Amino acid sequence: RPPRAEISKAFCQHYYNVFDTDRAKLQTLYQDGSMLTFEDAQFMGMQAIMTKLTTLQFATVQHQVTTCDAQPTPGGGILCFITGKLVVDGGANPLMFGQTFHLMPTPQGSWYIHNDLFRLNYT
């Protein structure tokens, strides 16, 4: 298996590319036991998470990842911590964000998001 740093980096690239181009396709990365904390709200399960992600109030978004750190977790998982900038609707002032993913392996040999925590960093 590839080292966790490589998996984490590849996952980040995939996740944000899909998020920025067709958010509805993110549903394959979540399961019924997945949880999203988005700012102060929590969403449990793939359906609730996808409802939140697909109804965010912007037309376009572009993630610019600055850092992507990874650590192993029990059960073969990977904890990923990401920092970066968000450009929303082509705005001139990017927003800073932090996001943490707890990735878990699937029986098929891929990964799913078990936990997802997102927060904008206002200065």
C-alpha cells in the first residue's frame, strides 16, 4: 500500500477537484456512518451530508490547498488535516479554511470519509 502521506495528498486532490467541478459526485466518498461538522452544524449520514454540500450558497468555488498533513489511526485509517484558501464566485479576496478528514479503508481497497470537519478561518 502507498504511504499515508501519498494517499492523503492524492485524496485531497481528488476531493477538491470533484467538489469544485461537480459536488454531487462526492456522495461516493461518504457512507451512512459518516459525519460532517460544517462550521457549527453537524450532519450524519451520506444523504444529510450531500444535502448540505449541494445546497451551499455559491455558484462557483475553487479550493487552493496550502498544506495536507497525515497521521495513522487505529483500524488502518488516516487522519488528514488540510489548510488552504477558497475562492468563491470568482471573488478577489480568498477565504482561509481548515478541514480535517478521517479516512477509513473500504473492503474494496479504496477509502471513504468517516469524519469531515470544516471551518472557515476569519481574520
